[in-house]
Amino acid sequence: MIRSLRKIKSTTTLYKIIIVLVAAFNSCKSNEKKPAVTASKSIENSLNGKTEILDLMYIAWGCDCANWIKVEDAKRLEDQDSSLESSCIYLESAIDSNVIPAGFDPFKHILIVSGQFYKYKGLPPEMRNSEEHPERAPIFRYTSFKIIRKPD
């Protein structure tokens, strides 16, 4: 009888150890760092349905992050201590061949785009696999653009 009790006790202890190990393993798995990615073209993040025309300036940050800001926001924020970064947006072309040419000069040009914002902040396709894990920001999907010279 004592042998049976010891066997049951050791079996119960073994089961407890297995349960603890399985629980610990699963909790480590769920705490893995996952990149914050929102597929802007997915059903969850559809376009807002409001076509807009934006005048944009490019800001050359030293990171993979939203680089475009509305001209009026940049002017409003340049005299304040507010962060320009929180007002920046990503651009995404609705047509793969409709890309901004390499000749665009952020110091000399303003970009005028027509399109729509997605309903939620996210990352454009080229940022989704970035090792820097950029912050989500509003995404403007443009259908057309025009480059003009900045006023002096």
C-alpha cells in the first residue's frame, strides 16, 4: 500500500512538473516581440472614401518613419515646440508605376497629391519588413501627383 501511495505521489509530482513546464513554455511564446504591422490594403483598413488634395513637404528623418507632412502643418509647427514627427504621414501609390521620380528634391519641391487616407494608421508595403519596426502613421494612398517648386 505504501509503495502504491509513493508511486501515485511521484506520478502526481511528475504531472505537476509537466504542467508547470508547459505553462512556462507557452507564456514565453506569447511574449515574443512581434512587429507592429497593419496591412493598409486589407479589409480591416479600407480607404475612408473622401478624396483630398494635399500639398506635402518631405522631411528626411534619419530612420524608417513617416516622411511627409502637409505644408500648412509644417508652417504651423515650425514656430512651436510641437513635434513635426507626430504630424507626418506615409504615402502609398495606388498604381505601382505612378512613383515619385528620383529627381524630386525635398529642398526645392513640394508634392501635390490627390487620393484618400486609410481609416486607420498603418505601414505602407515598403515599411512592413523594416528591421527598425517603424511607428504606425496615417497612410495617404495617392492616385496622381504633381511636383512644383517651393516658393522662395
